[in-house]
Amino acid sequence: MLLKIERRVPVNPYIKRQKWRLREHVSVRILVKYAALTLAGFLLFRAGQAHALAERGYEALGGEVFALFLPVLYWMVSRVVRDALDTRGGNGHKPV
């Protein structure tokens, strides 16, 4: 009876892991797009807040606060549309 003995490459548990860098995983174009959406949401919020103050006569938060969620809403709607198009036609997008 023959036994085959294999040697593994030794693993050093003290090896420092490579740093995770955002720029290697997310493109600059995506960062700029969401930064612009965040800025637009903030500006829309401030404009809505000023308009609501003029109309109400007192400071309160109402529907204008949803302008702050513009980047999140954009991301959610774009994912839903992309998934719907993928299931309907299979246009080549890979699920993320």
C-alpha cells in the first residue's frame, strides 16, 4: 500500500493584510455622481425649507426632508430598473 505525502506551503499567520482601498473598488465617476446627487439633495432641501417657512410662517420639517435621501432613492430606483430590464431582455448586465 502506497501513501502519498504532500507538503503544503507554510502559512505565516503574522503576514500583514493588504489595505483595502476605496479607489480600487469604486470608480471616480460613481463617486462624483453620488457627490453631485448629495449636493443637489442638500440644495433642494434648503430651498424647500425656505419655501415652507415662507408659506407656514414657522419652522418645521415636512416633506422637504426627503430631498436629503436623493442619493439613496436614486440608487434604489436605478437597481429596480436595471433588474427589471435584465429579467425582461437580458441586456448583458451582470448582477452585482
